[in-house]
Amino acid sequence: MTAYFLSELGIIVHVDHPNIARLIGYGVEGGMFLVLQLSPHGSLSSILYGIYTNHFESFWNAMQILG
């Protein structure tokens, strides 16, 4: 499993896109962990469902933010 994780890590480290969180670091001792850059707009889940009660409205608001 660690070899697969490190293989995927090698791919993730080279991804550079404005809509994808940047990888800052990783850990393999005591488990496999990724350290990702925080988003100024919060998580995708909170954008889509967290603070809105109307899912249709939240979807369109998220599309404007992620634009």
C-alpha cells in the first residue's frame, strides 16, 4: 500500500491547476497523510452544502466561486 501511495504522490506533486489544492507535504509514519494548501473559500463540501439550505442555490453560488 505504501508503494501505491508514493506512486500516486509522484503524480499529485506535478499537478498544477488553480482549482486543485497544492500539495504542501506528506507523511508515511503511523499512516499515510497528505498536507494540502487551505482554500480561501473553504472546502468544496462547505461551499456546496455547508452554509446554504437551498442546494440549487448553493450549486450556482459554488459555480460562481469556482468559476
